[in-house]
Amino acid sequence: HGIFTASMVEYAELHVISNFTFLRGASHPEELVSRAHELGYRAVALTDECSLSGIVRAHGEAKRCGIQLLIGTEIIMEESLHLILLATDRQSYGEISHLVSRGRRNADKGYYRLCLDDLNNMPTQSCIAIWKADRNASFEQSDQLQSLFPGLLWIGVSLKRDGFDYERLESTGRLSRKSGLPRVACGDVHMHHPARRPVRDTLDAIRLKLPLDEMGYQISSNGDQHLRP
């Protein structure tokens, strides 16, 4: 319940988007990797939405800093399933690359479209999958995903201090107990530092085509989606 100790140092952030996730991410890949290193993270993942475009810049900075970089992507399926896929080796990196390409080819420029059948067509499903299960997640969905990623599926939990954290913990806890899937902490990071919140809010307003002063509850209630100490 919010008690942290100095011994909890082996932390890897598994869900981070950069400005290569257009109109959502508010930091450059290099800034995110550098900040993760400054904060003493064990590793940091770059998981832009249906994209690997920022990986080269992130890799260069990770090599300079000496921090482990995890390569992945975020995808939202036609079935409203929200997944983070992380490469574990060269083969799974290739599978993610093919999936990203397929998703982009399936839609108009600037968009993507993927469904469960696309995951079924992945040769080995050797990448790690983190399921960002919402409050409406079903046990049937967990069975589907476990058949696609046997032994490599986690439930990702992001605490956002927006008034719904207790509900998230309760619902994902029930899902975890019923499905047998472990939960893992994910920051759902959109910026490397809280000072970037004005940029993130402006990007949200542009994406939603609304003036900032008319965003209301559509704007984030706080600036917590950053790399935390």
C-alpha cells in the first residue's frame, strides 16, 4: 500500500511511448532512455503504437548510457484488446516487425488495423505479451490470449492517480486469480519528465481537435505518466 524501500532497485519500465507515437508521446526516444538511466532503472522498453520507428535513436542512447533497451510495440486490436509486445530475441523481433507492417498495410496511411487472426498468423508467438486489461476484460479473452502466448502472457497494471486505481487493482486482481496470469507494473509512460505535461496536453487537444480550455475531462487529471523515481 504505497510503501517503498531502498532495496527495490531492480525496476524495468515495460510500457513507454515516444513522440514517434504521433500526437500522444511528448518526449524523444533519446530523452526517455537517458532519463531512465538517470533514475537507475535496470532496463527500459520503447513500445510506440504499431511502430518501431524510434528504436534506432533509443538504441544509440542506450548504448551510450549503458542501460538495457527492450524493443516492443503497443497495439490495440479490432476486438478492443490492448497489448504490449516485447521482443525476446531476433526471431520475435522479426515477428513484431512483420506484425507492424501488416497492420499498417491493412489501413490508410497514418493508421493501422490488426485483429486476433493476425496474431494467429505469427509463426511462433515467441514474444512476451502484456495485456492491458480494462474493467470489462473477460475470462474468455484471457483464454484466447493464453492460447496465443502460452507461458509468455502477463496482465499489465498502470496506476495513474486518477481516482480509478483501486478499481484497477481490484479488477485485475480478480482476473489474475481466475486466469492464473501474473500481474506486472507498467507506467504507461508518455513523457520523460513531468515538465513535459503542457506539451502532452497540447498534443491531446490537437488529436481531439479541441481548444485546450474546452477539453474538460478529456484531458489528463495529472502529469503522472512520466518516468518516476
